[in-house]
Amino acid sequence: MNHEKDSLKNALAAQLAGLEIPPYNGYAARLTALNTLSKENNSIAIASWFILLLFIVLECAPVLVNWLSSPGAYDYALFSKVNAARNTFVKEELHARQAWENEKQFVTETGVHRATEAIKAEKSLIEAKFKKKLSDTSRSSGSWNEQVLD
């Protein structure tokens, strides 16, 4: 009997030594084992799919409930807050645009005014020089041609 026991132990040890032990034993090993079991047994494959679908439904349930339910007090409060923020943004943007338009108009008008004043000043200087030349030529005893030639 001992001899038979020893031979069975040796056979079992030989079989265990022949088994290939994967280098991983975490989540990947569990997925590999589940894949192997699913290939061998259809009921395990179907159960695996149902569990997967259950998790998908549980993850999507809050979104579906919110989508299918009618708006409540929170939705109205959120809508009013969003609209208030949007209106504030629009007012600020309109104010900034108006300020930019005012600045552009101010720069344009002051530029036109400065140019007009510069032209007037230049014109008055030219007229003063012309009147002086005219008075100088009329005071001189010689003719204008002699004045130019000198």
C-alpha cells in the first residue's frame, strides 16, 4: 500500500512539475482564467456578459434618469444662474466694445482736430511770410524783377 501511495505521490509531483505557472497572478491572470473558462463553458460566458451589461447599466443609470425626468427646482436654479452669468458676460463684453469704440472715436477726432490746427498754423505762417515779402517788395524802390535777381 505504501508503494502505491508513493507512486501516486510521485506521479502527482511529476504532473505538478509539468504544469506551466504563469509569471503573473494579478488581475491579468484572472482575466485570462475567465477567458479560458468562458471558452470551455457557455454558461460562464453568458454570465460574464450579463455582469458586464449590469455594470454598464449601473454606470449609465444616473444619466438616463436625469434625461428622462422632468426639470425640477435644481434645474431651474441652475438655468437662472447660467443665464445670469451669460448676461453679465454679455454686458461686460458690450461695455468693453463701447469703451473701445469711444476710444477709437476720440483718437480719430483728436487726430483730425490736431491736423486741422496744424494746417491752420502752417497756413497763417505762410500768409505772414507772404505779406512780409509783399510789403518788403512794395517798400523797395526797385522793381520786383530786380528784387528777385538780388
